[in-house]
Amino acid sequence: MTNWRDILPVSSSWWFVLDQFFARNSYLAAAYVTPLEHIRNVEQKDALHDELTVPGVSMHITGWTYVLADLIPWAKHKLMLLSVVMVSFNIVLLAFLYRKPEPLLILMVSLALSIGAMIACLKIFGFALNLFNVLAFPLVLGVGVDYGIYILLAMRQPGTRSMRLRRSSSR
């Protein structure tokens, strides 16, 4: 059986999750402290840690918002990396499918404008980023690429342009 205490470093915030849900024999005493406001960033997490630690007392502070504060820098990095990989893969796939730079450029510009419009709407209406907003970014890219492929396939069919587009929209 895996001993979580051997795997995780002492400074990890994930002790809370593992001890609460996976430990068979938890020998830890727990005290629950509710901060005056939710922990939203690493600086608040560090300030709470400095406030609660007592010299000479072995203590480990953790909790859901404490764990999530640790995830924010990691998630931002992974989101950027995932976005770059996803956009690069789409560009390569569409370059292979389109075989011409003009339609690819038009589609990429339209996707960039749609992401820009979505970010502008979030800012204008004062919406904060959350899990559902962040999931909208790949959705907008996916739908835009999907519709771009359908338009291209419709344009390659025989007949006049209006007839080809009408046929593809009726499917």
C-alpha cells in the first residue's frame, strides 16, 4: 500500500485531501479555522500560514481554498501551454486540410477575433474568470475550426457557390 507521507513533501497542501479521504488510520489532530475572507492568491495563503504557525509546534495548514491557492500559478502555466499546443495542432491540421494559406489565414484571424470578442465581453460585463468561462475558450476554438472545415468541404463540392452552401447547411 502506498504511504502518502513518503511521497508528498512536508510543504504540500494536498495532505488535507489525502488524509481526509484516503488514509486508513489518520493519526492527525485537526483544528478548523475559517479565515475572514476566502484565500484567492498565494500571497494571502502565505500570510495566513505566517499568522497561524507557532514556533516549536509541528503544524501543517491545509484546506480546499488553501490547496486551490497553490493551483493558481500551476493552472495558469498549464492553461497557456495547453492553449499553445491546441492552437498549433489546429493550425497544422487545417494547413493539411486547406492546402492553401489564404483560407487558413482567414479562419485563424476569425478565431482570434472571436476569442478577443469573448475576452472583451468578459471585461465589459465584469465577469471574473472561473471554471466555466475558462472552458469556453477551447469550445470557441473547437466550434470555429469545426465550422471552418464544414465550409471548406461545402465549397469543394460541385455546383454553384450558393447551391453548395445550401446543400451543406441542410445536412
